[in-house]
Amino acid sequence: MPERARPANLKELRDSGWVSRTVKQEIRDNFLSMLARGEKLYPGIIGYDSTVVPEVNIALIAGHDLLFLGEKGQAKSRLMRSLVRFLDDAIPYIDDPHCPVHEDPDKPITSIGKRLIADLPPEKVKIAWWPREHRYAERLAPGTKFADVIGEIDPSKLASGTSMSTEDALHFGLIPRMHRGIFAMNEIPELDELVQVGLFNILEERDVQIRGYPVQFDIDVLILFSANPATYNRSGKVIPQLKDRIGSVIHTHYPLERATGIEIMEQESAIDLDGQWPVQVPYFMREIIEQMSMCARKSKYVDHQSGVSARFSIANYRTMVASARRRAVVLGEKPAVPRISDLGHLASSSLGKLELDMMGSHQMSERQVLESIQADAIKQVFDEYVDKHGLDEISELFGKGVKVEVGDMLPSKHYADRLKRVPKAWEKAFEVNPGTSEAVRASCVEFVLAGLYAKDRISRAQKHGRITYET
């Protein structure tokens, strides 16, 4: 309904033909309409079309409360927030400062709301409109108290003579205040058991019990949860009664294909590669960054229960591009082209995003684990290019005493000058990412050298930030 045409009182609202719906009915109706029109249902969600999305769709049609179960960085929060788009643009509510919730004008649930409807003529009951974007609230479980999400006795109201056993004595928490909206609780296994009991009451009876005083009113809210399987399935972390009341469990996952991970990485990094100092990223460099995440998820040195977030790839991609852009500005090169030597700066964006498996890491430092993962990723991507381009001739050159120095701050011309003696063999390397610019060719050179080193075909020595490859 256009904002200027929205009713301003209860009489106008009733005359407009507006019909009250529960939040789950509203979401179901809007979802089915969008589905029938063939609209994109979850913009920005990549890689879930045939796995996660169908399960979410069915759960919404079924009118279930949902639990998104998956490791960190699997878009659980984004999926929860995306459900807001299935709400109406705005819904009407009783506009009274004493109402503690956004009351349905047709079905008020609080004593204050009921009195207003009963005592005032419809034209005197003011109506305001609650916009879609304000009807979603989210909370992280650690540190959350009962009063935060359910409510508490208000001492100031008791002091004024209000009885403790009445609804008027209560100060409501987030969930009652999200009446007719969506509430999401992240990392539910970390939630205090007392709060879990409060959530169980809401899921089961849609009522609120605060300090033993039941408040019997029908809270209308879609409740969403997220959790890591390792903690959710651990005995005693989530009370069985609460688990039993969650309508649907949606299992999320990491990208099943590297190309999908790259698509997510590029979308979420939101880097402008154009501008005054443009950046051209060879596809093999994108592949290496995403392959690092894939290798980390399988590494015996990394805690598999914790997982490796997509943010690992996103942060590393940003760092790699930033390093290349810095070099381009300092040396006056355009475009900036990321190289393997730029990956030497990934520790700053990676440390803290890997949780080591203390049994498997054998006291390796996080930096050492990162270097191992990076080498493995380079080797795996390089193997694919070797099969395609046949780069054996280049490794044979090093048996003749060839040395090549690389570094993140070396000009691209340095590589071109150094390789003038062996142009025919190196042309194979440039097939990896066809391009005539010296910056692109320098990136190809570093990739091939790092790949040959990862396969133990050549040796490497590092000093003062520069690396020399030789036989």
C-alpha cells in the first residue's frame, strides 16, 4: 500500500479491507507469490540452489521455526536476514506510547491494547505503520540474559503500586517486542539453559513466564536459530525439549566447487578493481586464494569442527589485491597485477581465522600452518595448469644454472629483462594467462616458479623480502 494512502485510524483501516495475518501466514503468502512470478528469492546467496534453498522454501511454506546448522562462514546469518524480504512493506499497528508491542489492530494481545480497542471509537484509535526492515532482530547467544530476550519485572512499576502478578509490572525483552516480526538467535548452544527454557515456552505455548508469573498472550513471531553442528549435537548443550520444538533444521555447507567459492569471494569482497589504479587479477591467483580455504578445511593441522569461514578467502583476496595495488602506485605501473609474492602478506588477514588442531599440528605455529596450506594450494592449482600447458621445459632450464629473483616490490620490467635469454621456453608460462603486458607476464612467471618449487623441481632461497629460485 502506498505510504500516502495508508489509513491513519482504525476506522479507515477496516474500511480499506485490510486483513490481519500472522507473520508466518504473511511470509508464506508473499513467498508463494514471488515463487509463482519466478522472482529471485535469495539475492546474493550462491551455491545453495539445489541443496539448502529447497529446504528453506519448504520450511517457509510449512510455517516452521528454523534452525540453520553449519560451520562458520556458511551464510547462516545472511540466510536468516534474507527472510525479511518476504514480509510486507509495512504493517499497521496501534499507535499508543503505552503499548509495549506493535499491536495487531484486529487482535491485540496486551491488556493495554485490548482496553484501547474496547474503550475508544474506531476513528479515535490511531494507526501507525511498522516498516519491513524494522521487523527483524538478531542476538548472539553468548552473554545473553533472560531479561534481554524474554523480559523482567520492572522495579519502577512495582514502586508505583503495580502488582507483581500483573502484565503491567513487566518490562518485555526482545522477543515479545518483536511480536509480528522475526527474531534470530545465533549460536544457540551457547545460550544459558534458563533462557533456553524461556524459548521453549514461546515455541510451545507462545506465552511468556517471568519469575514464575505466566503472562498468557499469543506472541506472534517467527523464530530462527543458528548453530555449529559440533556444539549443537554435543549432549547437554541444547535442552531436548527446545530441539524438539524447532520445526525444520537446515544444513548449510561450504562451496562444493572451487568456481562457486571464487564467485562468493568476489561478490563479498566488493573490491573496485577499476579507478585511478586498476587491478587485473589473473584467474589462477583467484583459484589459489580459494584453494587455500579448501586445503585448510581438509588440513590435519586445522580444527575441522570449527571450520574455515568464507571470510578466510574474502580477507585474503582483499589483502592480495591491496598488495598489488600498493606496488603499482609506488612503481607507477598500470594495471596492478597480483603475484605469488603478494601472498607473503596473507598472514595479516589469515592469522586468527584458523583454529589449530592441537593434536594434529604438533606444536606448529599458525604462521607455519598457513605456509603449509599456501604451498599445498599452489601445488594443486599448478598441477592442473601443468597438465594443460606442459611446463617441463622450464624446469629443465634451471639445470643449466638459471636463477630468477622475485619479490612483491620488484618492477615487472625486472622479470622481462631477466628472461630475455630464454624466451622460447618461457612462452609456455605465458599461456597460463594470455597477455602481453609485463605485469601479467611477471605474475605468470612467479606462478610457474612457485609451482615448480612446490613440486620439488627447483629450490628457493629467501632473503630480505626477496626470493631467488634456482636449481
